[in-house]
Amino acid sequence: MIWILLACTDPSGTNASSDSPWVQTWADEFNGTGAIDGDKWTHDLGGDGWGNNQLEFNTDRTENSRQEDGFLVIEARKEDYQGNTWTSARITTSETFAQQEGRFEAKIQLPPGAGIWPAFWMLGDNFQDVGWPNCGEIDIMEARGQDPTTTNAALHNPGGSGGDATYDSLTVTEDLQDGTHLYAVEWDGDHIAWFLDEQLVMTAHPGSINGGWVYDHPFFMILNVAVGGNYVGAPDESTPDSSKMYLDYVRVYERQP
């Protein structure tokens, strides 16, 4: 793994949590062609509903995830595959990178369509040992394809998961499916703040959340486009047969000592 150590000013422009500048620790600019970079990402494969009654089978095919024209493309496709009626992709840094605290950001164009559920999120790297929600979950961005102007932020943790999670949303005038927008969290100790294009979406700390605070260890990143499920509802006749999420980059920073 190549670590990029680049001293820089606060990329958010807000310096919400500290006066210290950021140092970049990880990035993928998606400047390759074809398959994703296997040194940075691996695929989660399967189509068993993913605990949310989702409809897609997540594959490692380039039809569902690829680098193309300077972007990562994750494409949900309506097709019969392995007993499922849709395919898509879910990629993760669980085997390659995790970090405790810092700024995690991605520039994303959201996919359209009722029942389409894109997400940029993180799980605690102790997931295999303690399971969910004990490992903790940070949802940097979740969206419903039928609601193109709203981004949703959430925390899941013991005593505060699923319908009892801590969450908030921000609705803007722009169509988030029309061009890229910057989604980020800044995580400093016992404080996490969410941003859309540097507008504050939500803040959280131990006294403000449902359940226990378990954000004291490294987390890894996940990108996916789900189809259907409890959170977003089913696709309908207006949903396109192909719906693509575009990512210009994903970057991670930590506070300079």
C-alpha cells in the first residue's frame, strides 16, 4: 500500500473540530481502466437480502463496478442473476485499509430511480469479532433514488441501531443526481460531523446519540448501490433498468500531530 503524506489546510474549509491541518493518508482517484484496484478494494458478493430484504445480487463483474473515464462506476442492472432480479456491486476496504478518526470524503453523483439505494458508509474493523451493531456503523451518505435532493446521515451502535439509530438529513435545492457533490464526515475523538458540499448535515457525540458510543477504534469504508429493501422501498415502473453511481474520488485524512 502506498501512503500519501500531504500536509494541507482543512479540506472542509470549516475547521469544525480542530485548528490542526489535515494530512492525507489514503486516496483512490479512479484514474484506471476496467476493474477496480484490488490493492485498495475487495468485493462483497452475494444476494441474500443483506439483512434488509434487498433485491440485488452483488457481483465482482465489470458490468457492475469499474473504472471508466476517471470515475468509479457502480451500476445496478435489472437482470436475472443467481436467483435475483437485479445485480449491483458492493466494494469495501475491509481487507486493505481502516482508520480511527479523521476526515473521510467522496465526490459522488447519485444514481436515479425509485427503489435505488446508494450509500457511502463505514463499519468498525472488529466487525468479524463482535458483529453488527456492536462494531459500530457510520453512514456518511445514504439516499433514496426517488428523493434526488436529500442526503441522509446515521449512526448505528449497540442500543441505537436500525429504526432506533441516530440520524438526520439535509435537503438542498440542487438535484444530487445531476453532477457530483462532496459527502464527508469529520471524526475527532468523541465528535463526528457530517457534511454535504461543506454544509453541515448532522453532528453527534456520546451525549447526543441513541445507544452506546463505540467509535473508539478503526473503521473501514464501503461503497454500494442497493436495490429495494426496507429503507428505500421497491423499484417501480419508473425505475430505469440501469442506474449508475459515479465517484470522482475517495480521500481520507488525519489530523496533523
